[in-house]
Amino acid sequence: MTDEDVSEPAHDEAHDEARGGALGARLNWLRAAVLGANDGIVSTAGLVVGVAGATSDRSALLTAGLAGLLAGSMSMAAGEYVSVSTQRDSEKAALALEKRELREQPEEELEELTELLEDRGLSRDVAREAAQQLTARDALRAHARVELGIDPDELTNPWHAAWASFLAFTAGALLPLLAIVLPGASWRVPVTVVSVVGALVVTGWSSARLGAAAPGRAMVRNVGGGLLAMGVTYGVGVLLGSVN
């Protein structure tokens, strides 16, 4: 077996791992953006429609909508920052442990990498040669990608996640907010409902396609949930408005 015979599968393995990880990361970001926008649409629509059931005052609707938009976007950003920071800390801890194991147990780690490559379809001899070459090139990077599924150069960034969630929620929330304050009083709720239903169809379809699922059910669930939220809050608003 020549060096070229061994280096080719080793290179392909590392390349496929990096490409698959990058694609998975992009899909996760897209899915998070769609879900963030969806949350902004539903929560803000429920809020402003509920207030519209109680009052027709445009300033009250605008105040409630802006308050909901800011509170929701900040909450989403803070939650995503905390969550991704925890994930980043876990990734760093896993890399530190792997680095120590490589220093203290190099032979055991080489055998572990060999077995992982065997599990991916390589023969024992080729897996061993590939593991040796990957270890010689960059042992920590090889174990991080093959064993842990982590790219040491592209650890999750909590600030990126926080800003992405903030912007996605804000973009979604702007639609029902504008739909409720721009039309005349008699058209506010119908325009908002139609606008929200259209937006939920789009986000439902997008989330289903990103998850490689059939879009029909996702769109029905999305629209149904949005209509339920608006119906309940509007009913409560009407009830409270009649009491006052």
C-alpha cells in the first residue's frame, strides 16, 4: 500500500467531516432564524390583537406592540446567549479533555480513532494508516472532528446566536405590529389576521423544508396555533374591554 493510497481516504474523511459539519451548522442557524421569526409573529400578533379587542386607540396598540417586540427580542437574545455559552463551554471542556488524553494516552487514542474510522466504513488496515496520518498531521483536530463532531476553529459563538435571535424575532414581530397600527380601526384585526396567516404559512413551509419534512402538516399546525393564539387573546381583550 502506497502513501497515496492511505492519504486519499484520510483526506476524504476529514474533508467530508468538515463539509458535513459546516452544512449542519448552516441548517441549524437557518432553522433557528425561522423559528425565531415565527415566535415573533405569533407572540406579537396575539398581544396586539388582544389589545385591539379591548381598545381601538392606536397609541395603546403601538405601545403594547413595541413593548412586546422589545421584551420578546431581548428575552430571545438573552436565552440564546446563555444556551450557546453553555454549549461553547462544553465544547471547550471536551477539547481540553481530549488534549490531555492525547498527551497521557497516545496509543489508546490512536486505537480509538482507528475504530471510529472503521465504523465509518474503512477497512482495519486503511483505518489504521489513516488514523496515523491524521494524528501526525493534527491529532487534536482529528479527534475533535471525528470523535466529538467539533471544529476547533469554528466553536459556537454566543454573540452571533444572540444577535441572530434578536433580529429574527424583531423581523417577525414587525409584521403584526405594522398590520395592527397602519389600517383604519375597522380593518385592523382582519388585516392583521390575514397578514399573520400568510407569514405563518411561509415560516411553516420553511421550517418543514429545512427539516426535510412534508410541509403540509407543518403549515396547518403553524397557522392553527397562530389563529388559536389570536382568537384567545382577542376574546380576552373584548371581555376586559366590555367590563371597563
